[in-house]
Amino acid sequence: MVFSIGPSVERVVGTMLDVLGGARFQLELEVENRKVERLYTIAKRDQWNLDDRRAHFFPPREPGMDVNAWLNVTDEQRKAAARCFSSVYYGEQGAKVISAQLTAMATTNEASKFLATQVMDEARHVEVFEGILRFIDQVHGMNPFLNALLTDIARTRHREEKLIGMNLLVEGLALAAFKATLKGLRELGISEQGYRAVGEPIEGIMRDESRHVGFGVVALPDLLRGASRRRKMEIRLRQLAWLGLLYGSIKYHQRDQETMGVDHVALLIDLLADHERRVGECEATVLVSTERMQALIPSVDRVVDAVIRRERRAA
């Protein structure tokens, strides 16, 4: 006797998996979202291996080599860059974990396959920043705001929230920060070989990050459609909290960013403008406008300043 599973049973099982955070193994072979399928095709085409470029980016350091002179930066600028890049490194670690979680939670075959390529991308980004940080200095500690943000995104069991937190907010911050960093490096007058060791790897990562943000834009509308009034409120509150933590992470490194020639206020404006544009692109009326976030900035500023003062007293 052959038993078949009806649609009602499938819905119950799907709901249980959402609650338990389990993986879906029986996915339809037919493509449900052509835009996601195209992103997967592009992701396969654009994979790259750091090992093929490692010697180009990070040439062997000669004994007694003056890294500051080689980069054409001051000691203060180099260490400030290392502290900022350390936050990016932890962000990539978080992205690797969270995109792996999303891979298991995907409800379509093409989304699951794309997210698997994102896990590989994030692993490569971790490897790249390990290389950059080892070359210019070392990996520094994680700032508390980024730690809270990544922990909460990883902890939520709702895939739409993970997509908002990771593929719109964190990846959006990465793109805005990378653009500001590349501009700052040029304005600082970093050497040609220094830009090759820091700027060129970041340029490669930015192409990957654009795909990740694009996935969030095309995947979110289906997930947010039909959300109840209560669910919309839950998503908006979480989005606001995450925007606050994201800004806290930017503000925390204000002094280091200024040393690198990056204006943290301009970076925030770019981030909010980019996020607002992405929200419009994915037609996510469930999400709040960034105007709400701007109203929170004075409060977040006070919290960040208090945290920094406490850390300095403890040190």
C-alpha cells in the first residue's frame, strides 16, 4: 500500500519545521523564482579562490620589513584599520553561520542552492580578512554592539527576520563600509602595493556582497506577503533594534574611522539611504522607514558613549 501526504499534512509539517528550525529535504525541482535562479547561476560563475591570488595580494614579508612604510601609512592609521577590519572579520564569521542556517530553512530548491553559494562566499571572506589582518597587524576583539546584533540574528528562528538582518542590514553595512574604506584609502595616499593588499581583496568581496543583498531583495516579498498585523509589528520592532545595534557598531569605531579618513556620519547616511532603497526595491511595506531609525540616533549615541567610557575606565 502506498501512502500519500496531503496538502494539510504538508502545511503542518512545514509549520513544525519552522518552529523547530529544522531543514527541508523534499523541495520541488521546478524553479519558483527565476530571479533567484539567475543569482545562483551568477554565483557559480563568479566564484574565486584566494589561493590563486594570495601571492599577489600578500607578498612574503621580508625580515625587518617596515609595514608602515610599505603601506605608506602611519602606525596609528594601520592599527585603526586593523580594529575596523576586525569588526568586518567578525561580521563575515556571523554571515557564514547565518547563511548556513538559512540554507537549511529555505523552502525552494533555487533559494537553498543560492544560499549554499553564499556560505562558500562568506568562508572566503573570512579567509581574506584573516589574510589582511595577519599582514597589517592582528585580529582585535569584537565590539559589543556587533556581538549583540549577530547573536540575535543567529538566534531568531524566523527566516524572513534572518534575511532582513543579514542580507539587507549586515550586508548593506558591509557594502557601505567597503565603499567608504576604499575612498578613505585613496585619500590617505596608501601605496600601490598597499592598496593591492587591502583594497583589491575588498573590491572582490564587494561583488559577492552585491549578490547577497540582491537575494534578500528578491526573496523577501514572498516571505513577507500576507503577514498578520501582529507579525508585522514584531518584524518592525526587531528591525529597529537591529538598526540601532548596527549604528552602535559604526559609532563604536568612530575614532578609528576618522583616523582612516572615513566620516562615520557620512557612512551612516549612506547606509540608511541604501537600506531605504533596498526596502523600496523589495516592496516590503512590512518594514519601517529609516526615518524611524534617525529619530533613535541621539539615544544610541548616548548608549555607545557610555559603553566606551566604561571600557576605558576598566582598561
